[in-house]
Amino acid sequence: MLRLKICRKALEAAAACLMSFPAAYAADNPLAKYLEVPGAKTTLPVSSAKSPFPLEFDRDAQKRFENFHYQLGGDHALYYNLHLSELLHTAVSKPNQSYRPLDKVLVTGLGDKVFFKVNEGDLTLNQYVVHPNHRVQAVVMIHKGKIVYETYPGMNPMDQHVWMSPGKSTVGLVIARVANDAGFATLPDGGRTELAVCTTSSSTPVADRERAIAETARAAYDHFATGS
């Protein structure tokens, strides 16, 4: 049995947990007046995001969008998480034409073997993701390039969800798989030029890729050095 003492943000980063945070509603809460704004409180179950919201709800969420209202984690946050590209200028990274979906090797019982110590006590992963206080929308765990656990209590598998902090880990993994070289080259006339050569998604042995990078960098240097 694996027991972890882990905070909510750490769970989000480690397990790519996509969630909307609930807000406290006490009358003496300094946020009380902001929580009176429609859509700021949590009244809808997280599972409501798996179906289209009513048109009036969509329009109201769009009209009231601003960063602080979003971070209150209320009902409107469920909409923002899945439709942020409608509200902010967004660049969507498209998959490569030859991409290969990750294989699924779901580990039976994994969600009952991992525990988290939270305010509600010790919860298994399966209990945590459906607990109403945590508003988890999805969790995907990947081990050695294969999906070993996935659940979608608050979104559909093919929905687009704002990525935020887990994106840092994803970018780091991608960069780690890229063979590259970069540096400054001093030309015969004293000028300097920056050279960067990168390869990715190649099945060629590393030594061969590094040789190709070196030859490409040399060809680029010769071009700038001779002007040919």
C-alpha cells in the first residue's frame, strides 16, 4: 500500500489533475461580496461539465469573465476550464501528422492502492477524484510511455481543458526527447552567428543523430563563412 502526504497543487502537477477549486462561503470571508456574483459559487456538480451548459449560462459566464472571478473556482470556472480559448487569445498545439496515441495498459486496482492525506482524512485516489470538495475533472497517469490510470469525472476524454501547471512537466518531457545542439560561431570577418539544430521523433540511433546535427551545423557555418 502506498501512502502519500501530498497537497492539492502537488496532485495537480504530478497526476495532470484538472480541477476547479471550491471557495469558502462564510459570511466573514473577505471574499464574501465577490462570491455573491452569479457563477462564483459552487452549486453545480463537477459532472455537469460533461454535457453542454445552457446557452444563458454560457453567455453569463462569458460576460463576467475576468481572472479573479475564474480563480474563485465556482460554477463559471467549470465553463472556463473547457472553453478558455473563447475568452483569451489561445494558441493550440496540433498533433504531428504521424503522431501515435499512447498505449493503454490500465493497472487494475491502482486507484485503490494510492492514498492521499487531505483535510477529509486518508482518501484513495478513486475516492479523491470523486469527492465533491476537490472538484477533479480528470486524472491521467502515464508510466513508461503508457497510460496506466485514467478517469474523467468532470469532462469527456476528448474535451480540450486548460492545461496550466501540468504543462510544465509535459514541455520538460518533450525537450528531454529532443536531440539538439546550439551555440555561437565566430565567422572569419569577426562577426558572430547563432546556430541551432534540433531533431525529434526520430528512431535513428543517438550517435547517428548527433553526427547529422554536427554535419548540418558545419554546412551552415561554411555557408555563412564563405557567403555561398
